[in-house]
Amino acid sequence: MPGPRVSLIGRRFGRLVVKAYAGSTKWGKTQWCCECDCGTLCTVAGRSLLAQDTHRQVSCGCARRDPEVRWKARMKVPAKKRAAICKKMRLAVKERKPPYSLNAAAAAELLGCSIERIEILAQDGVLGSRRKRGELYVSSNDVSAYLSQQEQEQRRCQSREMRDIQKIARASARRAGEREGRHIAI
């Protein structure tokens, strides 16, 4: 199969530099091997390189992550429309509900309790909950917070028990020493 009519080798399109002809698709569309400024090699359709400004491919995909490119794209949107979009996004973030990703069985397994206990915690408002198709789902954020609270309480109780055990051990050692001292003195 013959090559393309016009060679694009060596030409720059945005961040892409055409390195070689990469063949054609089964529909006869030409493909070019391009190197991006970020160092990535990619295959791009010739049609995408030569397209109008709005549909032109100018990078391997790294331009989408570039803050400057994103800022320029935002500035092309009229100010009123941009303000409406920003307002809508702020409201969405403010009114965002917590994710309800754990079903009651998984939450019970994590917390080491029964499903009935999870339902009680959800009814009491300790865990945020929602019912989907008749099944109870609880907030994963609330479950992790409750789990860390349980672990803190457990550590506090263990340290309290250790202090009590140490007190008892000291007291019994004192008593044993006093008894031995009496036995020696007698």
C-alpha cells in the first residue's frame, strides 16, 4: 500500500512533533507516529493533526492536565456563563451528601458486630444511612470514624486496666515485703 500523499514528518502540531509514518487503518486513514514534548510516543490520525482549531489534537493527552491550558479554555467561555457554572459547582459541593458505599453486612464485619446493631446505629443517627432496593447502606466515612473511636476507647481502657494491674502488683509486693520483714523479725 502506498504512503501518504503529503509527508508530515518533522512538522510540529502543538506539543506533537511528527517522527514517522505509522501506516493506515483498515479504512485507509493515515496514522503518524508523534513524539510529545513530555517524551511520550503516540500514534495520531493525520486527520486529527490537520483538523480545525477546536478538533485538533495537540498533545498525547498531557495538555488536558496542564493548568495553563485549562485556564485558557475556561477564559474562552463568556463571563456570565462561567459565573453560572462556578455557582452551580459551589452549590453541588456544599450540598454533597456523604457516600453510602457500605452495605450493612460489610459494615457489621468491619465493626465486629451484628447487622441488627448496624441498623440501630443508623436509626440513632450515629451512622448515616440510605436504603437502596430494600438493602441498608451506610456511610463509609461514618463507619471509619466510629471504628477509630472504638479503637481509641479500647486503648484507653487497656491503659486504665494496666495502671490498675500495676497498682495491685505494687500493693501486693509491698504487703509481701512487709510479711517477709515480720517473719524475719520474729
